[in-house]
Amino acid sequence: MVSERQSKILNAIVREYISCAQPISSKLLEEKGKFSICPATIRNEMQELTDNGFLCQPHTSAGRIPTDKGYRFFVDNLFEEELLKEDLNLSEYLEKDHLDTIKLIHLVTKALAYESPDLILSYLLNEGISWREGWENLLMEPEFKEKEYLISFTDFIKDFEEKISETEFECLRVCIGKENPFSKAKDFSIIFSECSFSNSQKGVLAIMGPKRMDFARNISLINSAVKMFQNYFIHGKRN
């Protein structure tokens, strides 16, 4: 059972780690001024969160980083508190009536990549066509300085594309680390959803990146794009 105070501390650690990719210490949380409690109390709460599997300590003298369980708690809270927004304006693409579905998907994929530091993948199921955008920003993330990490990530993408047609997409899914059902790679997170790219063409939108990706932002982007296609095609604005 996670107390309210522990929940706030855990959520703060996840947000800070997403931002800086460095272990988070009790001193940093104190300096951020997020809690009206003494550093010793913060340390005690962080230790209990570690003991319960929400955090881990990569080095003896280091701060803490979230585990898969910690990220899952954070993401579930986002949905429970309805903190997610649909905030991507794609109206400029909808005004280009001369674009066919293929070109429109490509443009929207690029638009999503502009808004997210992670890799955007769009997949048209009946055509077997995929688009990947966002490599430039993704490769700037510190995790990708390791060659083996990059190789593992490219294998992760390949496994996802090979198994995508076998996967059911009833709603948006968030898979964190070892939760992902597509490969043995456990260092990444993926957010994906079925999307009606036209009245007759189904596909998938996905955002893939390091395990510590900005979940709130990426979920909002996926929701925005899926809703845009739904309103544009399903409601008869375009055939």
C-alpha cells in the first residue's frame, strides 16, 4: 500500500528522472521545494518505496530511479486523475484536400515527431506500410550513447512491426519495460493504439523510446492523432 505522501514522492521522482535521466536524491527533491517535510523523512519514504519495489538504487551512494513497477504506478495515476489532454492541433494538415491517405499519414507522423523526443511509428495494416519519424531527437537521448542500446532498440522496432498484425488493439495501451509483449527487450516503453486512417484503412500509431519516456505528453499526442483521424474520416469529412 502506497501512502499519499509516498505517492507524491514517487510521482516527483518519476517526473524528475524522465527529465534528467539521472538518479534522484532526497537532496534534489528538497531543493526543488516540493515537500514540506525534512530530508530525513524523504529518505525514509524513498527507502520504503525501494523496499516495496517501486524504486531501485543503481549504486550504493547514488539516488533512486523508478522500476517498471514505479513507472506503472505513475502511468496509472495519470489515467485515474484524468491529467491527460488532447492538445495537438492538426488542422493545417486536414485543410490539404489534395493529399491522399498515404501522404496525410506521413505528414501527421512527422507532426507527432516534432512534438515528441521519441520515435513515432505509423503502420498501415492492410498495406503493410510503415513510417518512422523522430530519429534525430531520439538519438540525442543519453541512453543511445551506448551502441548495444541502439542495436537492442532497432531489434525492438523490428519485433513490433513483425507482430503488429497479430495484436489486438481495443484501446490505447502503454507497455513499460518487461510488460512489452513484442520482444525480449526490457529497456524501452511503447504507447500504441489502433487508428482508422480512412473509412477502409486500419492502422496503428505508436510512440517508442527509452523506458523513462514522457508518458503524459506521448499519450496525449497519440490520443490527439487518433481522435483527429476518427473525426475526419469516420464522421464523413473525407472518404
